[in-house]
Amino acid sequence: MEKIILTGDRPTGRLHLGHYVGSLKRRVELQNSGEYDKIFIMIADAQALTDNADNPEKVRQNIVEVALDYLSVGLDPAKSTLFIQSMVPELTELTFYYANLVTVSRLQRNPTVKSEIQMRNFETSIPVGFFTYPISQAADITAFKATTVPVGEDQMPMLEQCQEIVHKFNSVYGEALVEPKILLPENSACLRLPGTDGKAKMSKSLGNAIYLADDEKELKTKVMSMYTDPNHINVSDPGQVEGNTVFTYLDAFSKPEDFEEFLPEYKSLDELKDHYKRGGLGDVKVKKFLIKVLEKELAPIRERRKQWEQNIPGVYEILKKGSEVAEAVAAQTLADVKAAMKINYFDDGALIKEQMEKYGNK
Ligand code: TRP
């Protein structure tokens, strides 16, 4: 069986370090591993509109931002198909058919939808499109017969719901759909990178995000104001590394060779942590190290972004070509789905014969 990746992001803002360690970095590694037959990366504008119906301009502006972020981290249009969700109308058609296989109570139980409803104060007025977006996400995944979906931990309920839809479809109509597997980050600090304020999630609305597009100055300011151990007041005080955002970021980003390069007094992150716990190591020193570690990773990304920013028509061209490729693949799956559901009236020669016989046509 072919190994196929599909994943994507809502274009509601620039992508940040949480996206990067949670998914983007992995995608690039998977892309360059050569182990996958096809890779589809989708800008989920239709999904973004499910809770931004009154703000289409925001979605429109962020298509290019997300595309620039994709290209700058190293997603390569020669190896991965980058496309826009709404340019593939087959996805909407699949969603409508899958909707028959999902109950309202099942959607209500989806933990991601539940918490998003709370976050957006939708309790009393949930848009139907938003409520049903897990079904549309199942369409996104299955349309490409994806076997592997690399995403962050928050997408787990979406994948479970997709797997249920695949089972249900295949058992009712016959095996037409492929069951996908989720691929989560291996490093636990990457599963859910906290915001710079130590809050559980990095997000634009909380104002605690470091963006891939941030310049060196912004990066420095954000790291220097990061949340650490509130009880670590004097350098000599013993400090805590658990729940200390600076150390969580080092867990996510630092590599053994970074110590040799930027902080040779320490051999490893464990040694640095031990010193912090004992006391005698100041936050500023650790933060300065983190800045160097992040800067090493982000400088080439920023550089590549600057180059693509000078070629906006080229970016749109990549998305246009990618959307054409994606549509051809999704159209084939839709044809398989319709055949399985027996709604392929004009492609089914046996159907006309059957009806002719029924009415005694010669
Ligand atoms: N829900 C994802 C997000 O919020 C975006 C998305 C839409 C997606 N369809 C998908 C991710 C299919 C993986 C697979 O970022």
C-alpha cells in the first residue's frame, strides 16, 4: 500500500513555535526521508471560515502568510503538494455524504470541539458548519487516502472520529476508504509547547506566541520576558525546572551540540538543570542560551521567508498548481465513494440494463 501523508493548518494567523515543534518540523523531516509516496499539505481555509464566517478578509490575508511559513521551514513544492482546501470542492461533497454516518451526540462528545465551543463562547449559538467540522476534516484526510496524519496532540479526537467514519463507511458501502494513523511528536515537550507566559497553549489570542516570522529583536524581547520559576528570585536560590517555560523550550529545542557551541561550561541539558535546581544559576544566563539555540534554528527559516516574500506571484502559483494536483486525486476518491454508495447512475452500465429489463424494454 502507498504511504501517503495529509495534514494542514487553518489560515487564521502566522504560524508559531508551537506549530513548528508540534508538526511543521516533523513534516519537513518526513518529506525529506523519502519514505512517503505522496505528501499533501493543506491550507484549511474552509475550516477556518467555520468560526470566522464574518471575517473572510482575515482568512484571505493569512493564506499567503501560512504558505510563506510552509516554504520557509523547508516544505518543498517539488516533494510536497501544497494546496488550498476550498479549491478542492470534492471535499465539500464528501463531507455531505459522511454527515449521514455521524450522530449529533457523537459530535457533541468530541473533546476538541467541546473546548473550542467554550473558548469561543459559542455555547448558545454554535454555527452548524463549526459543529460539523470534524466531518469535513475526515473528508480532507480520506480524500487523499492518507495513511499518516502528522499533527499535534489536540487533533487526536479528530483522527479518532475520522477512523470511525472510515469504519462505518467501509462496513455499510464496502471498502472504499483508507484508515489513517495519527503521528504525534516523540518529544513530550513538543506535544504541547506552552506560551511564553507559561500558559498551557501557545496561541495568537493569548498574545504569548513566538512566530516563525519574528525578527531577532522580537525573539530576544519575548524570551527575556518569558515565565520561569516565580520563586527563583535571587541567583543563589534553588530553582524549579518543571513548569519553567525556559526549560520546557530547551527540552523542545536544544541539541547536545548546542552546549559545546554556546555554553561549554555545561555538557548537557541535565547538567544545566541540575545547577539551576541546586541554586547559583540565574534566569538571564539560561534565557541567553535559549535565545542562541532558537536563533540558530530560526535564522535560516527567516532568511528563506525573506526570499519568498519577494516572490509573491511564485507563492500563489505553487498553491494553484498544488490545488490542481490535489483536486485530481480527490476527484478519483469521490468517484470511488459514489460508486460504493451506488450514486454513480451514469457510469453504471448495469443500472440501465436492470431498469430496461424491469420495464421490458427490448
Ligand atoms: N484542524 C487543523 C487545525 O486546526 C487543520 C486541518 C484541517 C487538518 N483539516 C485537516 C489537519 C486534516 C490534519 C488533517 O490546524
